[in-house]
Amino acid sequence: MSGEIISTSCFKAYDIRGRVPDELNEELAWRLGRAYAEFIKPKKVAVGEDIRPSSRALATALSRGLNEGGVEVLELGLCGTEEVYFATFNYQLDGGIMVTASHNPGDYNGLKLVQHESRPLSGDFGLPQIETLVRYGNFSSSTTIAETRPFLFRPDYIEHLLSYIEPKKLQPFKIVVNAGNGCAGPVLDLLEERLPYTMVKLLNQPDGTFPEGIPNPLLPENRALTSQAVVKHQAAVGLAWDGDFDRCFFFDENGRFIEGYYIVGLLAESLLANHPGAAIIHDPRLLWNTVELVSESNGRAYMSKTGHAFIKDKMRELDALYGGEMSAHHYFRNFSYCDSGMIPWLLLLELMAKRDQPLSKLVDERIRRFPVSGEINRRLVNPEAAIAAVEEYFSGREELLKRDLTDGLSLEFANWRFNLRSSNTEPLVRLNVESRGDRVLLENKTETILRLLDKFKV
């Protein structure tokens, strides 16, 4: 059966993301359901949705497409992306689809697709084939039309989360939790009933209009509310999530935002205590702190290209215990190698209780030993030429110990290193610099690289 050719500009490297309704609409969502059914040939698929106003209609159209392709849909309703992952692997479903635009602007939406065992579909496998089917609408006639039914999964999900910790070893901390009016609130309410924590809740009610702004704590301008609340309520820690809560962000007891890089090292060290010799995966942007902690904890550190599909593939290849990205994505073997925004904070608060130390004490020495620039973005006319110019500038100026092209350009010297990579979707380059305990050197090198990049600014 052939249909009208439509635009598929919303298909990106790792998922589907676009402005509603000109790039992503109900027609495209219906076609996606039919295409997923045609390509994956599943019998049962979980479908979840975030709180955005367009999500319900898109999820309904998607489910109708799946049903008409002969696929039974287990409807999860309002949930986080990791809950789709959980339902897919825990109940041995053939796939899962989450309708979400995470931290994108309010007029955007998107879809994240996985197959059995919550294995991701990406630009390397699955998305290109599904995109072709969606664009041309060439679907086979289905002999049966399946149904969509509500599916109760959350009690099992909550039990799974609690399996990562020992509740008897926790301390009754007061904690600030900021759901950002996204999907994390209902899960936090259920966890509160089972944990000894007093939760000071900010923007806990899901609200797709995002009255306080899009939930993206990675942006410095979005951190003040959580930081100030930690200080005001004298809380032990502050936690904040993005819209679909697959990323979790931390603030110490002083309201200081803790870069995700240091959380990766902390979680790796903590998990390795019970699993010596296990493999740990990290991304190439910042790595010295993680590699040192993994080595000291009798683990094996491996580098992977940035991005969830690459991290998950590497973790499966090595049966890695844990994987972490500085962008606050944390992946766990027992979570089918998927990323979770709930498991990290449960583990970290347990670690604070076991060591009887505040978060600042757990990270201060690591921050001193390996200061970082934080990720700096530049919109450039010619990113490739800019990166080449930076590499040429440093060639021969000081002894280069290592050059790595796993993801963009990484150059390593005796006391500092940097990673410079192009965005997959925009004319941006992203810079990360770290040093060995020398903040002045860090600032000088960062300034030098930015000066070189600014010659290529738009």
C-alpha cells in the first residue's frame, strides 16, 4: 500500500525530534507506528508519553498505527523515558516507544524507539529503514488489527529501583527535589513513601505548559531555584531532572551545582566496591578523574563515543557494570544497560549515609585534582575548519602525549587535555578542557582555544 510522500526532517541521529505540527504531527506518528510494525515485526510494544500538550494526540496516533500493523500496545500513560525502557525489558516485550521532547522548547515533541531488551534504534540501525517507510508510506496490508490496553507497571518499577540500595543503611536526610513540572513528580511521590527522606518538592506537579520554563538543569540559568532552596531549607542535597527524567543533576548542601563528570567517578567507585574487576564505560569529553578512580577501585575503564546508542552498545559488548556521561546520563547493567535518572540519586544518597559524609566532602578533592572548564558551545561558520585550526595551533608547541579521534578531536598533554567535537545536528562545536590540579593553566588554555574558535564565529 503506497501513500503520499511526506517530510521526515524530524529524524535525527539518535531519535526523532521536531516542531509540532510542521515537522512532527499525528499523520507522521501514525505512519511511524505502521513503519515500526513493518520493520521490527513485534507482537507487543510499550508506549509512554510525557506531559507536553501534544503528547497525548501523538501517542494515540502512534498506537493506532501499531494496532493497524497487528501490534498490541501496552499503554503506560504519563511516564519517564526510563519507564518505557523498564517495561520493555522487565516484561520481555518486543519493543517500546516514548513520546517526548525531553528538554527541547515547548513547541517541540519527539519519539524515542527501542526494540527487545530495550536495545536502541538509532542512525546506525533501525531509524534509517523506518524513516524510509514513513516518508513513502509503503506499508503491507495487515491481516489483523490489534488493541491498545492500559498497563500497570509502576509498582514493579518502584521495586526495581529500590533493589539498587539497602534501605536500612539510609539516613533521614532532608532533600530538595525539583521535577521541573516534568514527569518525575509521580515517581518521587511513590519513592517518598518508601524512603526515610523528607522531600522539599519544587515544581512537582506535571504541567506541560512549563510555567517556570523548560526543565533543563544543564543550563546554568535554570539552576537558581534548586540551589536557593537547598540553602533556605538547609537540605543535605538538591536534585533536579529534565522533562522525561532520564538525566539527574546534583547540588551539594551548599547549593553548589556539581558537574556530572564528578558524579560519574563517584558512582563508578561506589559500584566497583561490590563488583571488583568490572568494566566501566565513559565518554571522551572528560576522563582523567573517572579513569583514576576506576583504576584505584580495581575496575577497568573503557572509552566510548558520546551518545546513548554508542554507550549502550559498548556496555553490552563488555558486559559493563556502569557507564556514565558528563552530560548526566548514567547507564546500569541491571537496567538492561539503559540510562536512568532515578537510580543515580538513590545510590549517591546511600553512599553519603554509608560514609557519613556530605556530598561536598565526596567531591571536593576530585574537583581540586581535576578542574574542568564546563562544556562551552560556539556557533561557527565552518566547524571542521575551526577544529583543524585548533589542532594546527597546538602542533609542536608542547609535547603531545596522545591524539584521539573517538569523538571529535582529543589532545592530551602532560598536565592538561581537551576535547573538541561538532554537534550532530547544529553548526556548533562543543569544548571541554581539564587539567591536573592547575586551575590557572585550565583557564589559560580554555581562553586560548576559544580565541581560536571565535575567528570562525557566525
